[in-house]
Amino acid sequence: MIPPCIIVVGGGAAGFFAAIAAAETHPAWTVILLERSSHVLAKVRVSGGGRCNVSHACFDPAMLVRSYPRGGQALLGPFSRFQPQDTIAWFESRGVRLKTEPDGRIFPVGDRSDTVIDCLRAQAAGAGVRLKTNALIEEIETSANPEVPRFHLVLAGGGDLSADRLVLATGSSPPGWEWARALGHSLVPPVPSLFTFTIPDRRLEGLSGLAAPSAELSLEGTRLREQGPVLITHWGLSGPAVLALSAWGARELHACGYQAALKVNWTGERFDFCLERLRRARAARPGKNVPGDNLTDLPRRLWARLVQSAGIRESAHWTEVGNEPLYALAGQLTDGAYRVTGKNAFKEEFVTCGGIPLDEVDFRTMESKRCQGLFFAGEILDIDGVTGGFNLQSAWTTGWIAGRAAPGFQGLGTA
């Protein structure tokens, strides 16, 4: 008797987790993991700058979902079953020691993504998962005949495969979306998320590498606002606050062609409070050189550049600064206007907003509501999180649920 088979398409975080979960939970099933390239777990390798940001230390599902611009409510139930605490336990029980950094990001103790990759490959092999790389799928056919496997995968170069269950974990891959559409699904148009801003502005020139620890950013014409560290780059601005703003504003920024008016409050304080502090400094130390008398927690060179941008001379002392340039300096510090003219990828990582609509998936099992026996996991869904380990966590969670549920599914989910 031929054992039943589940095929997982996509050798990334969600795909590996789904394949391992299926093989460990249902050892009588044959589990095949297909990857179209010659390398698996490519995004895991570059996550966290090559350190692998495994997850985030947020252990309350209701709080955790707030870090997902899209998909948060749908993930509330799944996170009640497998959340960051479970991710930590899963990896540490398999020999990967993890650490939590002050900002909540979780990494392997050795700061090497290979630690996570080696673990996943070893667990898959140990569970009997059959990994096939360079597996190019040309077509996926389905059968309504209960006597034969539901899915038939036509591979380039022959060697076709059949499966009773199919998990699509293809990430932000156009072929994956096309296969899902061929199997009855629609698609939320994909656009980039998590990117940095191109801002050609003389106020930022020569300051690459400097950071404001707690700036406030907002996009004019929207309600989008974020607060956190902001990093000056060769091309503009990056850092957690910029990346969060790009995630929450992914569709708005795409719609305007990444041409936008950005307001930057470098200090995070109100204009009137800042102005009053500048007035007190002028009265208390009139002989101090203004560019050299940094009154903020900003880097000294950034303070000096903003002083210069307010029209205050490099040699000026506080006693020489009139009310008009004082107002201008308070404005530069708390209400600076910058023009975004484009976007840049965040290191080698990339995240996509869009994918399979969430109302077409039963999040109790990750089963399709449109095609019996089809399951989804990871970024192929219209789910994306802010930076900090949240995207990998949703991959682990949805992969774990899909893998455990797929062999024992009870039919189509309810709409």
C-alpha cells in the first residue's frame, strides 16, 4: 500500500516548519519539500543582518498582533497556539541557544544564521522529510476523484509528483501566487513593505551613520506616524521608525510612487517645549557657541547641521541669536520638512505587502476555503510585520499549524 503524501512547496522558514511539523506529527505520511532554487532558507540566512532575528520577545498574542500592519487580527488565534515563547522552546529543545536583546529581538547566542539553518535541515532530515532542490513546477493539477491523489505536480524535466495534500509556502513569489490563483484563489496586489527612504537633502549630507535615538516621523496627508530610532544613510533615512512607517504606509507610498512629504521631529518633543528650552539656554549661557552647545541627545554633528540650517552662523553665540532664528532652530529640531523621492531595500531583506486574501483561508488549520486539501503558510498570505523578528514568527506559526493540520484535515473551512 502506497503511504499518503503531503508536498510542501517552498524551502523557506514557513516551508521547513510545515514539513517538519507534518513529518513529526504524522510519521506514516510521506513528506516532500520542494525548493525551486539550489539554496534553501535564503531569507533566514540574511535575516537580522546575517544573525537571524528568530522572533521577538512579546509573549502576549493581543500585543503581538499589533506589530502586523496586515494580518494581525487573523493571527490572534494562531498565536494563541504557537507564539514566540513556543518558538524559543522549539529551537532550544533542539540545541539552538537563543538570547534576547534589549529591544526585544531574539537571536542565536552565536549571532550566526547558520545555527538556525543547520538545525532546520537536521530536523527535517531526522523526521524523514524528502528535500528536493532545483524543483521547477510547471503546473499543478487537481483531481476530484477520491480514489486518486488530489494534486499532481508537473515538474520541468519530468519526474512528476502526486500528493494527497499540498502546502504552498512560496513567500513573495509570483509563481506561487499564480498556482494559488489557478487553484481558485484571488490575490491582493503585492507591493513592497519594509524599505528605507531616499531623501536628497543637504541637511543630511556627510552625516551617514549618525542616528537620532527617539525621533518622530509622519507622512503629510496621512495619519501615519511612528516614533523610534532614525538612522541617516548615504541616500536618506533608515532605522526602526522609518521601516515601521514604510510598513504601515506601504500601500499609500506605493500609490504616490514613493514621492512624499515627510515631517521629522528629531527630538520627539513639542515645538513650544523645545522653543522654551532654547530661550532658557540663551538666557543662561549667552557666551556659549551655539553649534558647539548641544542641548539635545542628538549626535553633535547633527545638532550643528540643524543649527546651521536655521540660519545661525558657525561662530554665533547664544547672545547673538534673535527670536527669528531661535524659532527656526526649534522648527528644524521638531518640525523639519523633508522630501522622499524613492525607496531603497532594507539590506538584503525584503518583505511584501499583499498575497492570498485572509478571508479565503481558515486560520484554525491554514486550509484553503476554495480548494480542498490545499494549505498556506508564510508570506504567500497577505500578512506582513514590522522589523524585529515578527515576519519570521508568523512564518513559524503558520507553518507549524499547516504542517500539523494538513494530513488530518476535516474538509473545507467555513467561510
